[in-house]
Amino acid sequence: MSALVEARGLAVGYGAAPVLGDVDFALEAGERVGVLGPNGGGKTTLFRALLGELRPLAGELTVAGRCGTVPQTERSRLDFPVSALDVALMGTIAGRPWWRRPGRAERRTARAALGRVGLEQLAERTFGELSGGQRQRVLVARALVQEARIVLLDEPFTGLDAASAERLEALLDELASEGRGILIATHDVDQARAWDRVLCLNRRQIAFGPPAETLTREVLAATYGGAIVTLPAEDGREALALLPPHHCDHEHSA
Amino acid sequence: MTVLASVLTALGDPWDQGIMQRALLEVVLLGLVGGALGCWIVLSELSYGAESLAHGMFPGLVLAALTGIPLLLGGAAGILVAALAVALAGRVPGIGRDNAVAVVVTTLFGLGVLLALSPSSPPGIQGLLFGDVLGTSAGDLLDGAALAAVVLAALWVLHWRLLAVGFDRLSARALGAPPLLADAALLILLALAVLVAVQGLGNLLVVAVLVAPAAAARLLARRLLPMMATAVAIAIVAGIAGLYLSYYVRVAAGASIAGFMVLAYALARLATLAESLRGAATLTEAN
Amino acid sequence: MLMADVLDAFQLPFVQRALVEVLLLSVAAGALGTWIVLRGLAFYAHGVAAAAFPGLVLADGLGFSPPLGAFGVALLFALLVGRLSARGRSGHDSLTALVLVGALAVGIVLASDVFHSAANVETLLFGSLLAVGPGEIRLAAVVAVLAALATYLLGRRWLAVGFDAGAARALGVRSPAADAVLLVLIALAAVATLSAVGALLSTALLVVPAATVRLGTRRMTPWQLGTVALTAFEGTAGLWLSFQTNAPPGATIAVIAGGVFVLAATARVSAGPLRRLLGDDAAPVAAAATLRGGR
């Protein structure tokens, strides 16, 4: 079986200089891969490259299948006047000629996807009024509507209570068992131990492989920058001193 | 009964005149375009851009008025130049976009005033600055209706792509809605809408119809389509109210229309404020 | 002879008064314009000046001191928008635009239909050589002194916040009071520029020269001194052109300042390849990106 995503010697960045380099990994169908690293370590940059927003500066990146994305909810605007159903329907845009609007078939698909993530009752609710976990599930439903074979989740567990996190985790298991490939950026090293593989990034690829062999003290220290991470059980939040590169622009600070 | 009858006469009276009928149609066109597109302008936080384009097109309008070519052409050329100048200035390193836009707009607006107020120019700059909704001709209405139809059709077709970009810029591209394309489309539609509205409200007051009704509707509606309908309704009602005011009290029509639109926003704001206060009060009572 | 013409114009008392006014204002513009550019307050400065317009009309019609009326309304605007902008950016640009257009509408109705001072509208919006009296000069002098003093005393705080509001708070640089002073001073300066350049073109003095000098220097003191000099030069040239063409001084100063900016930007960019200025995007895309950022 060929990989859904394959990166060989990949380097990506916003200008001429790469902010992430030496990336070599593969995402197989049915796998959940945790992407670990400090803020500014390149997780978001990798996702943007997978989504086609950034072109590789060097190396190769093959993406065999549509990418659906579940961004951090802070980024989606909570006061935007859309319902959960509207958000799910956004997944139908690419599959339609540009002059057509969503019809009955698309609405049925979107409702069915909301049903799969357990939110059929809340389809008409304003997106911003849903709880954090419900919002994540709406965005997963949007990826389902897109028929995405690859799903990228950016810190989906941040700010969720235990019950919502468990529910989301079960949903991700289900998606993987259907043969989708799941990439999950996270700070939670412990949680990543339950997944199939982990990819450790800190401006370059530190390690890639099954968590049991990969998540050694040395790898974690290299990933999170020095000796600050001493206990793997702590998720290394204290070590995250680096700012993402696009936040260092003085022009926008006022 | 006589009171009712006289009120009805007073309400119906203005519309016997051709000037007022054309003004009414112009106000409806304004409201349709301004209200609908305004929602995207407010949601995308493009108010400063709208204001800048409206001001920056001024030399184009003045040149058209001086040389006798149609205002619509002059305005279109003016907007094109303004947009190009803004695009270039935004790329000058080191001063920031906000300032770049301010520099371009100040310069172009100053240039327009210089052309319009030099002694060799005929009088009548105020019509360009503040609009002349009562001077709308049948030809103006036809042009306006054609542009309005283009804007509304484009909004209808682009709706879902604009929605995806407005909701979440960063993942919109993966959904098949490239953000830069949506930006460019909004900019072009904004230019068209300014062209429709400039006849009625003039270069300075155009931004009222593009921002105020939509900003008010945003406070009142919780979905985009109702928000657009509310904004259009507010814009048309405010426009008609402005026409009545100018008919009976003889104040400047464009200014009173713009004034009513801003007033509508202020009322909507007060209403939501009162509601949240009442909500807070019931909460404290419950505790 | 051109030089003689120039000197001729400046021998008339009302032109001399306007010249003194512009020179005083250039001190204020040099001190405050740099902060406006650094902090991205250009739209605010524009809005506050435009908001002063109905105040001017009211003062003109009711016969009290115009700067007082203008400053009253401008202060109201500063409080309203300043508070909101301090809380967060969202919706702040819509509000600025609304207050601005509302103020214009009220001002026009007042001017053309209540006080029947329609002939004055152009003067109030675009400035006039004849509008500068001793009262205006006194106001400009006060603003110049206040702006220089405040820059000396508070510059460090404004600078810290200018580069990173969050970091400034973390470093314990308490910004709210210093910020409020800056916003009020800008309102005061905008009001002071009204007589010379009018309610709609105050950015010609307050923003454009500072943005031009910024192209050449990144350090604060040379930037401020350069802005004072450039504003004085552009203001003087604008007054002369206004005298020659009979056009409002606001318009001539705006066009001259814009022309100088274009020259400076061209010089700056031609150092690098022109390709970078033109870029690789289509023009509407670039314009959209700039307008989006410029809120």
C-alpha cells in the first residue's frame, strides 16, 4: 500500500530561508501520527505545506488525496454569523462548479456528516455558541464532507474537558479505521504515545517512528530545546519559549 | 380620519414629482448594493479600505466633471488609479500598510480638491463631494441598475467562497476558496458599489451606506442571509427617511440619508446594549 | 524672477500669519506625526480631524471660539474610539468610519441648512489662507510646546508600546495613561491643523511627511527632526502654491507632500530591483492585501 503523504528531504519556509528542513516521513492510510514540537518548531508550517499554501523550497512532498483541516478554534472567528450546518457545507465548495450553490444533495451530505460526529441536533446552532469540543467536531464533519483522505488537526485537544477529549479521540480512531490518515499536532507527549507514530519537529525533523521507540529523553530534549524537559510525563509547555516566526513582525504590533 | 388622511397625503405627496421618483429608485439601488456588499465589508473589516477607495477616486470624478466625460467612467478610472497606488505604496518597505494607505488617499484627495477648486474650474464641487440624489437622471438610474445587478449576481455566485474565506482564511484554500481571489473579488465589487453610490451620496458620504446598515444588521441578525436582508432594509428605510426629511425640511438629501444610516446603527447599538443590561439584571435577580 | 515672486507672496500679512502657523504646526507634526506613523494611528488622526468638522460649523454659527468647538467634538471622538481601540481591534475600523461619516453628515446639514454658511464648508473642509488669526497661532504654539514636551517625557513609553504592546505590558511599562495622552494630543494637533489644511486633509501635515522621512531613517531622533524640517518645507511650498493658484492650502500641501513621498519612495526602491515593488501578484490582489491590512 502506498503512503497518503510522503516527504523526502523536504524544506519549507515563508521567504527564501526555510523555517523547517530535513523532513522525511510517510503517513500511511489508517494511521494516526502525532506531530510534536515547540511553538515555532514548524508544525503549522508543515501543515501549510501539506495544504498547498507553501511550496517546498527543497526536497519532495507527495500528497495522494484530499486534505481536510481542523484548525485551532481561536483562529476561526467565533462571532461570525454562520451555523454548524453552514460550516459543514463549506466542505462542498471544491466539489462543485464555481457557479453552482449547494443544493439538496449537498445539504443531505452535510447533515449526515454532522450526524456522524454526533451533532445532528445542533446543526442550526450558531458555530460560535457551541462548546470547544463541539466546534472541533463540526470542523471534523467539514473534513468528512470534503471526503478528505488526510485530516490535519492543529492542537485539537487544547482547552477541552476530559469527556470532550475522549469523544474526539474516539472519533479520530474511527476515521483512521476507515482508512484515512490523521495528522495531529499536539503538545501532549503522553497522549501521543497512544497513536501509531510520532513526528518530532524543531525547525528540522528530530525523529519519526513508533512512539515507544521514538520518544526517548534525548529526542524530547532535542525537540523541546535542551534540558528543560526532564520528565516526559510533563508535556513540556514550560520549554516553549520560541515565538512563531510570523509573530515577529514589528509592522503589525501596534 | 382627517388626521390619517392628511398623514397619508403627506407621505404620498413627495412621490408625485419625477425628481423624487428617480431619487426613490436611486435610494433603493443604493440600499440593495450597499446593504448586501456592506455585510462582507464589515465582516472582512474592510471599512478603512472602502473609505480610502471612495476618497482616492476623487480626482477621477473631478476630471470627468471638468472634461465632460461621464462621471461613471471618470470614477472607474479614479478607483483603478487609487487601487494601483495603494497596491504600490503597500509594497514600499518600512512604513506599514496603514500609513501607506493614508499617504495615497491624502495625496489623491488633495489632488482632486486642487483640480476642483482652482479658479478656472466651474463651481459645483459640492455635488461631487456630497452627492446629488435629487439630480439623478434616467440614464444614471440605468447605469446604476446595471452595476447593481452585476454586484448582486457576483455576491450570489461567490457567496460560499466568500463565506469560507471570511470564516477562516487559513483553511479556506484547502476547501477550494483561495483567500487572495476572494480579496480581489471583494475589492472589485467594492469599486463597483462605490460607483453606484457616488451619484447619490458623493465621494465623502459613500462609506455611510457601505458600512452603517451592515454594522447595524450585524448587531441584530445571527445568520448571514438575514443579516444581508436586514442591512438592505435598513439602508432603504434610512434612504427614504432621508428623502422625506429633505423634502419637508429642505436639508441636504445626501447628508440626511447618511445621517439616518448612522442613526440606525446607533439605535441598533443602544438596543443591544439595553438587552444585555436587561440580561445582566435578570441574572443578578436569579442569583 | 521666481525667487522674487516667492518673497513677494510672503510679504502680505495674512500669508505671513499662515506661514507662522505652518512652521509652528511642523513642530507638532514632527513630534506627533512620527508616533502616529509608528503606532499605525493614521486612520484615527484622519477620523479625529473629520469629526471636528461639525464642532467647527457649530462654533462658526453660534459665534464661540472655533477651536473650542472643534476640540470638544474631537475629544469626544478620541474618548469613544480610543477606548474601543484600546480594548481590541475588532470592529474598531467600522466604528471609526461610521463616526467619521456621521460627523460629516451632521456638519453638512448644520452648515448648509441650519446656519446657511454653505460658502464656508469648503474652507472648513480644506483650509484657507485667510482662516488663520491670532487665536489659531496661539493654539498652534500651545500644541507645538505640548507635543515637544510630551515626546520628551513620554517618548520612551510610546516607543516601547509602539514595537510590541504585549511585551510593553510584560515589562511593566504601564501604557494606558501614556496612550491616552497620545490620543488626546493627536486630537489637539488635528484641531490645530484645521484652519490651515481643513478637516479632511490634516493627514497632509500629520502623516505624510513623517511617513516620507521614515523611508530614510529608522532612528527616532533623526526621524523626528527630519519630519519637522520636511513639514516646514512642504507647508511653506504649499502656502506659496496656494497663494499662486488660489486653491485651498490643504490641497496644495497634500499634493506637494504626496509628490515628495513618491520621489523618496522611488529613490528608496530603485536601490533594490523595481521588480520587488511591482511584485509577483496581480495588482488587485496586492491592493486588496494592503487595504485589508490597512485598517
